[in-house]
Amino acid sequence: MQFSLSATTKKAIDAALQSKWKEAVELNSQILEMYPENLDTKIRLGRAYIQIKKFSKARKLFKEVLKNDPINPIAKKNLDLAKAEKVEKGNGNGI
């Protein structure tokens, strides 16, 4: 099966919007295997990790994003959430 970045990204976003966090982790992890420097995917994966309470993995991803994009407001906000080990209710609109 051929890997489609756009199709897999859409599935990952849809999974997060439906609060299917484990599926979102799997899909975003697949994308990172093919595109390890994709900052948007790292942010989405970090958000999913927060929602399933894997805070150390989330912190690592957000730090990687901020290393490449030091003023990224989404990564900053989510790093703070991961440091505080807080899970947002609903679908977590920081996808």
C-alpha cells in the first residue's frame, strides 16, 4: 500500500477531532516515520500524547518543535500543558 501524506494527515486529524487518541498516536507516528522533521505532525502527536497521559513523550516532541521554531505558540502552550500534566476536556483544540 502506498503511503499518502495528505490522506494519513486527514485521518490523523479526524481521529483527534473524534477523541480517538490512540488512533491519532498511531497515524501521526506513521507520518513521522516517513517525515521525521514534520513539525505539524509532531504537534498533533504531542497533543494526542497529552490526551492519553503520556506527558514525557509529549514534552519531548514539543521541545523538538521549539528547537526548530522557537516562537511557535501552539508548541509553547502545549509544552506548558504537558509540564503541568493537564489533560484538556473535549477534543483539545490545539491540534
